[in-house]
Amino acid sequence: MLEKTNIEDRLKHQRNKRVSEATLLKEVQEIFLKNNEERETIQARMAEEPQEQETNEFDIDLLKSEAIFHVSEIKKTCVTYRLRFLDSHRFKGEIPEEAISKIRTLEKKHGITLRGLKIMAPAKLLKLENADDPLLFAPMGNDYYYLIHKWGNDLHPLRKWLMWPYKNFENLIFCIFILSVLFTALTPMQAFTKGEVTQTEYLLMFLFMFKAVAGIVLFYGFAKGKNFNNAIWDSKYYNA
């Protein structure tokens, strides 16, 4: 009877013919050390403040068209959802290992060192100076950016509408107007007059409500140093 072939033993035999176990362990250790050094170098580069606007020379034939975005599209998204688009060194969260791996893969594939990386994220995830899901971009030049990686949870489905009043001044005034109408409709007018309630009294109550709501909004805005979405999307200041 012939003995059955153990494929694992055959595989080990082929490996041992090529290299000893001690040499193999040394080779693997060197590979791991090199990988760790590359990852640490990338993390250190992302934590550095860039001295000037940098671009990266990608091989256009190796790029995915669905990952290329113009700054106008990035700005519109930031304004709509009240996000910031800033240099990667301002990100105070932890860059996931998957993002580092994608950077290494891109660098090896294109033969470049990625610099000037930027992150799109809510302000609470960024280190802002006094004056829910990040996206990592690399500048390509001519106001184009290449999306490298996205991580974290998706934004709240109502965030777009919750941030709509802060998009610009016209939206804010419209919301104040609607709130004033609502508060006026809910106000028990009979408590303020003995006779029949007239349209004039409703108008006066509306003007009072409008002034009150506008005053509260303006006080909160000035006190907190808030600004409209289209003014802060690329600002490094938390009270810009």
C-alpha cells in the first residue's frame, strides 16, 4: 500500500530546500519592520503642517475616475452638510490602518510620495484654532482632488435639513420667518385682548415674535462666533 501524500509536509519540504527556518524568520521580521517604518513615515507626514499648497503627480492611466473630485463639488457638499475641508494634520481622530494601507498602495503603484493630504469631516473631528465621517483626499493640481479613503459612520439622514438654515443669510431669515409664524399661531391671543382678535393684533404679535426669534438667533450666533456654511467650509478657525 502506498502512503498518502501530506500536502503540508510537501510544502514545508519545498520551503526548507529554499531557505532555513532561521533565515525565513529573519526575512519576515525585516519585512514587518520595513512595513512599520513606512506606515510610521506616512502617519508622521500626515501630522505635519504643510508649508505651501502641494500637488501630487499621479499616473493618470492608473486613476479611478469615480474618485476624482473638483474643489467646487467638495465645497458644495461641505456647505450643504456643514463640514470642513482642511489639511490632514488638523484631524484629531485616529487615522485607520486601512487608510494608511491605501496610501502605501497608491504610492507604490504611482511611484510617488503623497503630500498635502486633506480631510473632509465635521468640525468636531478637527483641531480648529480660535479666530461623523471623514474623507481623505490627495491634491492633484488645478483644484482637483483624489479620494483615497472614507471611514467612520455615515452622516445623520436629516443633517442636510438641520444644517439648511446655516447655509446662508437668506435661509436663516426664511427659517426665522416660519418660526415666527408658527409661534404666532400657537399664541393664545385671547389672553392679550378682551374683545375680538383682529388681523392687526396678529400682525403686531408676529412682528414681536419675529424680533424675539431674530434677537435670540443673533445673540447665539455672535456669542458662539458662528458663521454661515459657505464661509467656514475651508476655515481652520472654530469661531470663523
